Amino acid sequence: MTILETRGLTYSYPDGTVAVQDLDIKINKGKKIAFVGKNGSGKSTLFLLLNGTLKPKKGEILFHGAPFKYGSKALREIRKSIGIVFQNSDDQLFAPTVYQDVAFGPTNLDLPKEKVRELVDRALEQVGLIHLKDKPPHHLSGGQKKRVAIAGIMAMEPEVIILDEPLANLDPVGADEIMDLLNEFNHFGSTLIISTHDVDLAYRWSDYVYLMSNSKLIGEGAPEEVFRDVELLKEANLRQPSTLEIYNEIERRGLTNGRSSPKTVPELVNALKPPDLMWVDVPPGVKEGDTLNLGVLYGEYAQNSPYEAINARVLHIHPEGKAIAEISRRGFKAGCILIYDTDSYSHSEVIEVINEGEIDFVGAMGKRSKTLAEEDGIYLDVSSGVIDRSLLTALCGKRCLILTGGGMVDHALQRIRDYVEKSGIELNVGTVNRDGGGFCWLEGFEEPVDGGEPTHHI
Ligand SMILES: Nc1ncnc2c1ncn2[C@@H]1O[C@H](COP(=O)(O)OP(=O)(O)OP(=O)(O)O)[C@@H](O)[C@H]1O
Ligand SMILES: [Mg+2]
């Protein structure tokens, strides 16, 4: 369903600069959209048009099928539903304290005082700035200001959230946290529109991409199509995302499993074609036809490897103890990922899960879960890119625990489920404490494609 649409949208600034020209876009509800284009291509101007801050010179904008109106009451309604985080936070922040700034939007929605307090506290906690709530915004760092501006929009819970360069000024872990938060909003139905120069982010994160150049749209489509079009990227002054560039080089050397468009490191790993046959050292007792569960260490198959596990069927045993084995990556038995829902958190329970579940690797997603772990002295192996790094660790046969709350439990499950389905790798996934329930392994995962239980672990 289309939520926001433009038809022939055109805007020129008073000095005559044409910044947006004849734009037709259709944004579907609940999607994650990225606008990508070089400096001065018209992204910020378009965003100001999309929430009614600027009025088109030609063309129109429709929200839920109804054309924008520009009277003050109509604009108030638009801005309630379509929130924008400006590229430059100084254009957005004006109240004497961080708290008042974030409270400005919800207060204007005529919500009860208690509700406003609840929304503001939650938004500030989510962006990790609750401790700065009494500070004047102009005394904050660039990244902190950005977080306040994002909190201010999130506290209004708009249907569409537009973010102009949301990650500019944010440190890498902070950027991951904001993206996690945006994904959470998206999970609950918000439509997200961002502009970015970061092709890796646009490729990995978005459902649909628009490329802009010199005030016009020059391309659009699914990220895997747009970012494969080298000529188009050249025209837009952009480069290919790194994972795609690495994949292309591997593919040219004939080392991939068919054609794919990996977006993350675990997907890239899964795109690699393992060698078909390999000499391996086998212990006494192994017979021809046995299945071995091996690890890969620096290109050799080795015992107790900390790297990715693989299934291998012994075809022939040489008298000197070496064997020729047929390698199969699909169907090997990887480790597990457990997700603990921190919405009802108990320190002793997490420690019990870590000990009894023989957990090797712990990660936390979302500010609240990280703070809980930090306060309780739970050592975190990873606090950014948590899902991908847990997947990579589980691929090596290890047992991982992800601490997260809110909508992120479902989001994490979905990402892991997608990976399991695409890769065919057997990975146990479970939740602890979800919605106050106990422990449960998830059902419905596909059986391994081949291999099954190895007869020997070496
Ligand atoms: N207030 C203004 N008055 C006149 N021209 C402007 C104004 N603001 C922007 N422009 C011009 O409009 C064009 C589009 O600018 P815009 O800020 O929309 O680009 P952008 O894609 O957001 O760029 P960036 O990636 O640098 O943020 C540019 O040529 C810019 O110089
Ligand atoms: Mg801009």
C-alpha cells in the first residue's frame, strides 16, 4: 500500500537553483527506503518537501492518497504523521534543555503530561542520553545532538520517519545502536526514509533505493539490482558496496555457490563454494563412508579448529592414514544462538543460562540491554553488529547468547531464520523468557539438506 507519493514534484530556491525536478516516487507503507546521491543532488530539499516545510513549485505530494494542503492546521497534521530529523541538528534543537526539546513534539500533540513524560524518558533512554536530560542541547557534541533530534522525533511516534543522514557524526557502535532502534520502529510498522552517502548501509539496510543526481532521480529498485548497475553508480558518483565488490571478485574466480547478492559477512561466507574433495588426516577407527565434522583452520581441515565447521564424507582411506573426503558445507551441524528477552530481566537467570547453556559468546543489542549487562558485570563479547557476529560464531560450532528486548527479539529471530533458510545450515535457535515465558527451542527450521549427524567429530 502506498503511503507517500509525489507526482512531477519540482522545487527551486528563491535564487533560481532548481534543487528537485520532476520527481515521481511511491513509498510503500512499512518499508525501509534509502535515497542515495552525491552532495547537492537534492535529497535534503526533497525531504523538506516531504514533510511540508517547503512548498512545491510544481507537482504534488500525496499522503494516504490525499494531496498535501499547506494551511497551518493541515501542516500540523502532516508533521504529526511525518517526522523529520534534519541533516544539521542545530536546525532542529532549540529548547533550553534536552528534556524540553524532546518533549516539544509530544506536548504539542496535546497528550496528557504523564504520557509525555513516559514517551520522552523512553526515547532518551533508547538513544542513551537520559543522563544528559537537563543539559542545554547546544552544549552537546555533534553525535549527542543527533541523538537528541532522533529522540525528539521518536517520542512523537510518527507513521513515517524521515532521517536526513542519520548516521553522520555518530561513532560506529552508536550508529549501529541507532540503526537497531530504527529497525525496531520499522518492526512495529513505521515507514522509514533515510538519505545517506554510505552505500554499504543503503545496500544492507534498505528494501528499496532511489538514486539521485543533479536534482533528478536516475535510478530506483531493490538494492541488489541498483548496486549491481556499475554504469548507474558511476553516473551517481558512487561506488559499489564492499560486500558486493568482494563477492564479484570471488565470483570471477569461480569460487562461489551460484549467483547471489550477499549483504552481510555471514551471507558472504555462505556464498563461498567449498572445495569438493580434500586430503585429511583421520584418526584410527574411521572407515570409508563415515561422516566427519571438521573445522577449517587457515585453509586446512583440523581438529578443534576455532573456525567454521564442515561435514566431510570419507571416500577412500590411504594406507598411511590420510583420507580423501568429500566436503559438504551445507548440512553441517553448527552451534546455537539463544535470545534472552530483557523486557523481564533477571541477573541470576542470565548467569544460569550462560552457565547451564555452556555459552561461549554473549552479545547485547539495544541500549537498555547493554546497560543492564554492564551494570551487572556480564562480559559482552560483542555490542555492535551482534546478529552477524553471533551467526559467524555459531558457524564455528559455538554457543551464543543475545540479550535484547522490545521488538528486537522478533527482529533478531527473523534475521537468523532468514539466514538458516537461505544457507541450509543447521543452527539451533531458541528464546529464553520471551513474553515472560520460559525456555523454548524454535521449531519449523528446515532439516539439513544433506549430511545429517556426523559419525565422528575430529
Ligand atoms: N537555501 C538554499 N538556497 C539556494 N540554493 C540551495 C539552498 N539549499 C540548497 N540549495 C541548493 O540546492 C541543491 C540541492 O541541495 P540539497 O541540500 O537538497 O542537496 P543534498 O543532496 O541534500 O546534498 P548533501 O549530500 O550535501 O546533503 C544544491 O545545488 C544546493 O546548492
Ligand atoms: Mg543534504
